[in-house]
Amino acid sequence: VPPAEKFEYQAEVNRLMDLIVHSLYSNKEVFLRELVSNASDALDKLRYMSVTEPDLLKDGPELHIRIETDKDNGIIMITDSGIGMTRQELVDSLGTIASSGTAKFLKTLKESQEASVDSNLIGQFGVGFYSAFLVSDKVAVSTKSPKSEKQYVWESEAESNSYTIREETDPEKLIPRGTHLTLYLKRDDKGFAHPERIQKLVKNYSQFVSFPIYTWQEKGFTKEVEVDEDPAEAKTEGDGETKKETNKKTKTVVEKYWDWELTNETQPIWLRNPREVSTEEYNEFYKKTFNEYLNPLASSHFTTEGEVEFRSILYVPATKKEDITDRKTKNIRLYVKRVFISDDFDGELFPRYLSFVKGVVDSNDLPLNVSREILQESRIVRIMRKRLVRKAFDMILGISCSENRDEYEAFWENYGKFLKLGCMEDKENHKRIAPLLRFFSSQSNEELISLDEYVESMKPEQKAIYYIAGDSLSSAKNAPFLEKLNEKGYEGPSCQQHGGLQRGVN
Ligand code: ADP
Ligand code: MG
């Protein structure tokens, strides 16, 4: 067996670890969420690949996550039967910054540099694998990919700036497939290795993981056992065999043993009855699934039946999306019969101007090995797309009907330009988009009005809606064209920045 090989971390990794440890110290328990979500991702990958390569499952069909603790020694072990890693994948994944989640984390940290970093907020980010070092002195990752003959162990100590990789040789540690993580907890963090504490954390952080998570728990059951009466007492009462018989007593004792206990609920939230899911749960699901830290502005959970059957939960985020042309958004997670397929098909399921909408879509009618080509040609997808788009409009309309006007203003501020693009690109949906549009008005200062509101305050003889496009609100307000309108007392909505001059509707 070749000796362990030593590697230095990419410089950025050292920096990231440093940041994680220093900004998340009060949020240490996020390590569990991160490691469980990696296990879940690895299982998703395996399940998806096994659709076309069923052989991948030959070393064990069961897809699960198991967490075992050793509280005396302060050790936590997390095992998944997922896709595992080859030696090269270990180097690529656990020695560099590969993930988008961690990149996002770094970016936010940079942006909030002057302001003191709110660790609560950062605790909501996907900070990834390195968060294991929040609580560990040493981490070992023993992993077996179905693509590799051998199982490898990655090991690193906190603040060592390096890691080693060696072949797993201990026959007791060989696993058929997947990843076995061992965390050697820091002295002050050994409390995490209490079985009840881990169980509580799993319940709290992993309620949306769709694979079973088992934790190793001590259990007890009571049973009645026959016991002899106190021999001292028996003696005083006389002699011999007959006494023994009559002095037998029953006593209740607790028998202890250890066993795996299913700790999470594996039914995906979108399969549940919308009436039984709370807003809180929708928001939590959103934040965990999309690595967001703000609650969404709105959500919509629905099932369609008939011609095409699918379930979906859609969300309007509260965070601004700048790039209107960016189609690679990974905003829609597509599942087929609960199997995660891809988050790379947004463009096929939503038009470009709705690319800010996030959500999950689960269909029973698509093939599991669905590809972009299949999606593009599929009649089923065309129908799904139509329904999804309508639901998205309903959801946005819902925000606009909210008592609280600020909510829609916030929406418009973030996504107004997307809907204007929709007006230009999607003739079929004009009637649905028009009520969602907002404009500045010549008769108010900052407040935005809808076309309906405009029509309501039209003069009796007024026949048209007037509007003007401008670079800014003030340049539109100073346009000579407006003077005539103002003389007549007509209102002129002005469409800041992205507006085009359009003839109005009556
Ligand atoms: P992210 O999950 O956002 O990609 P992480 O830092 O959490 O970032 O993980 C980095 C990479 O390490 C993952 O993308 C994956 O390739 C690999 N990895 C981590 N944990 C596991 C695991 N349990 N099984 C297989 N691969 C894993
Ligand atoms: Mg991760």
C-alpha cells in the first residue's frame, strides 16, 4: 500500500476556513446541516445516475444517511450510501473552492465588510464541507465511488493548511459505496456527540431531506421479570424448597439496547396537502433549498391533474436579480416521480422574463432519463410551462393585492423590468401582465400606480392613456409634452428607464 500523500489546500480554502471559523463561532451547529446536505446531494446524484446505469446500485440498493455518535470520545460519524468520491474527486472537491454555495458566502462576506457581519445571517448560507472544522480538531472522510476499485481516506487537522489522502486498508472500515465521515470534536464541542443532541439537530435542520436519516439511539423497554424475594427475609420465614416457590415476585425492569432510529420525515413538502403546510414551513423549505437568507415575497403550492399531472411550489424571492439575460439560474428544481433530475432546465420550463421565479416541479409524466432535448420537444412540457407561467402570474397578482402596498413596490423595484420585458416578448399573456405593471404618475410624486388606477381617475371625456418614457423620473416630468396634459388635468404615467412609447388602451 502506498503511503499517505500530503497536499496543501488552495490558498482560498485557507482563507475560507478562517472566515468560517471566525464568523460562525456562535452558529456552530450549521456544520450538521452542511454535512447532511452533502450526503443528500450525493444520494441524489447516485439515484439519478442509476436510472441509466442500474449497476451502480449493485453494491447495495438502499439509499440512506446514518449518524452515529460516541459521546465518551467526542466523535460523530456520518455515513451515506451515495455516489462517493474517487481519489481525484477528493482532491478537486475537498482541497479547492468548487461550490457555488461557498462562493456566494464569500461574496456576501466581502460585500458586508464594513458593516459588522451578522453571524445569524451568515449562518443561513451554504458554507459547505469546511464548516466541519467549526467543531472538529480533525476530520476524516473515507469514501468509495462505484467508479473506483479502491476506497480512499482524506484526513485533515484544523489549521494545518494541509490534508492527506491514503488508501483505506482497515477491512473493518470498508464500505460498499458512499462516504463515511468522522469528526473528532474539539474539546469544547464534544457535547455535540450526545445522541439526543444530534437527534434534535437533525430534526431541526434536515426536515426537508428526502432520504431517511437514521441516528443511533439508546432505547429501552420495560419487562416484568420474576425475582426471588430478599433471601434475608426468606430465611427468617423458614426452610427449604416450598418457601422458594411461594416467595417468587415479579418486578418491572428497564432493558436497554441501542438501535437505529428514523429521525426525519422523508415525504417531500410538495407532496403534502397545502392546507397542512404552514407558511413557516414553505419559507424554511425555500431558504434551505435555494440557499437564501430572506423569506420569499410569495409562494404558491399547487397540483394539476388531467392531461398532465405535476406538483409544484413556486416562489418569488425577495432578493434582487440584476441580470435579465442570465438564463443559467438554477432556479427550478425538476423532479420526476420524486427523483431529482436537474436544476438546469429553467429555460425550458419558464420564459426568460420569469427567470427570477424559484421553485420545485415534480412530474409523473416525464421519463426519468429526461434530457434538455426531450424537454424542448415534449408536448407535456409545453402544457406544464403554460400552467407554471399562469401560476406565477397569479402569485404575483397576489402580492399586488396585498393590503401592504410596500410589498408590491418592493417586488416592482426588484422585478419590474422583467415584467416589462414580458410585455414585449409574450403577446399571448398581455392580459395577464398588464394588471401587474406599475408606473410613476404625473400627478403624484413617488407613488406607483397601476393602469386600472389610471383609468379610474380619468376625466369623463378622456379617451386615451398618455405616457412618456424617460431616462429618469425628473426628465419625464419636465417633458414639454406633459404641459398640455396638465392643463387638461389628465394624468400621464411615466415609465422610468425601460419604458417604450406605447399607445394607450381605453
Ligand atoms: P457544495 O455542496 O455546495 O458543492 P461543499 O463544500 O459542501 O460544497 O462540498 C464540496 C464538494 O465535495 C461537493 O460538491 C461534492 O462534490 C463533494 N462532497 C462533499 N460531501 C460529499 C459526500 N458525502 N459524498 C460525495 N461527495 C461529497
Ligand atoms: Mg454542500
